[in-house]
Amino acid sequence: MTDLESRAVQLYDAFTHDHRDRRRLLREMMLLAGSAAAAETLIAGIAASPAAAQQVDPADPRLLTRKGSYTIGEGQSLTGYFAAPRQPGRKVGAVMVIHENRGLNAHIEDVARRVALAGYFAVAPDFLTPQGGTPADEDKAREMIGAVDYDATVAAAVATLARLKRLANGTGRAGAVGFCWGGGMVNRVAVAAGAMLDAGVSYYGPAPDPAEATRVEAAMVVHLAGRDARVNATGVPWGEALKAAGKDAETFVYPDAEHAFNNDTSAARYDRGTAALAWDRTLALFQRKLA
């Protein structure tokens, strides 16, 4: 990635996570790129195109998939996308896949299918369900994410884990993997869930107060991008605190990677080699704790 592209990614991250003012984004990109046309080209290369990098066909005959609602409590339900091996041949562990700040989109559904192909029952909840569900407009989804009730969302995630641990054909073990906003949720859920979570993987997600690390019982892997100063300000201390508290935890900082390096729908962010290494480490944890 060139220096210009890296600076463009940082501007886009400020837009998606802080001010969310598209006119300001375009103005700052124009100053960086030199023209409106060049600015729009930079933005297009960074912004995600959820259908662009589909790795697993939704109709893959090796999988069973569906989208529907499930109960998480009295009068409460969430919409979720489900994927599982069609013929597992054994009881399988379960994994909750937590979406980014754009909600449950085609990319996250694809990630759930990747998890299922690795041999797990996967569910990707739509945590925007209480607000009517994930909209097609990504900017609107980000606004909705900014308005979620975090305590209620964490409780819904813990309730989802409780269901996963009771699967008839399951191992009784449940993990979680999340990206960006979802990575932050994995960290929060690990604190709240106690023994309900067996394995958690956080990709470049903001982290809780390091003092909360003592409450974590799950085995954890924390993936961080070296060029992601915003997230690393909390993510690095969180990983250090987990280790200092004697937890089964590893933190990996990938020096040349940008925030969202796993998202293969964004040409400018995606780092194939780093994503593959992080995914291998993710599956290794699940194999160790969920199989």
C-alpha cells in the first residue's frame, strides 16, 4: 500500500467510526488526491462491496444455510444467518460471527459460511434487529450502530451463546469471532459471558478497560493491525492485561496491515497474506477449544 492509500484509509476510518460526515470525507479526500474524481476513486477502493469477494456460494452443497429469527428471551428475538456442515459426521462446536458497524450484510454471511466449511455450526446475528434490521444503506447502518443499547446487545449475544451451547448435535462448546465493531463486541461479551464463552477471537476491535481482563474465562485471540493506532490504543493494553491475568490469550499485531485487513470486499484494506495467517490462527483456537 502506498503512503497516499494509507492516509486515505485513515481518513475513511475517521469517517466510518467518528464524524460520519460524507461531505467532510469528500473534501478531505480531494485535498489528499488533488481532484474530486481522484477522491471518488480512492473512496471506491476503500469502501466495501459486500458481494465482490464472495468465497463460498450460498448454495454450496456442502452446507445447510438459512436466515430467520430465533428467540433469546421472553418476547425477545433476533434475526440471524445460519450455516452448518450438511454432513458433519460428528457433533460440532458452534461459533457466533459478529458483524462490523455496517450490520449483517452479504460479507458477514459469507464469513459465516467459511466458518461452517471449517466444520462448525455458525450463526451471524443481526444486532440491528431491535431497530428494524440491517438496512441496505451502509451509512444508515453505521448511524444505527451508533445508537444501539450496548448492555442489551451484550445480553443478546450472551443469550445467543446459551442457545448454541444447547444444540442437539453440538459439542456443548461455543465460540465467537467478530470484526471491527464486532471485534469490540467479542471483547465485551468475553467479560460478560464468563464460562458461557469457550473461545473468542477479536479482529481489530476496541477493547474494554484492562481491569476487566480478570473476568474473562474464555481462551482469546486478539488480532490487531499495526497501522491501526485508533484501535491499538485500547487493543494492545487489553491483550497485555489478559496475559498478565494468566488467561489463555494471545495477541497478534500485524505490522504492515491496515484496519479491516480481513475484509476482502475492500481492495485498499484487504491484505491476503495477513488475513490468511490470522484465519489459520483463528481456526486453530476453535479446533483446540470447540471441537
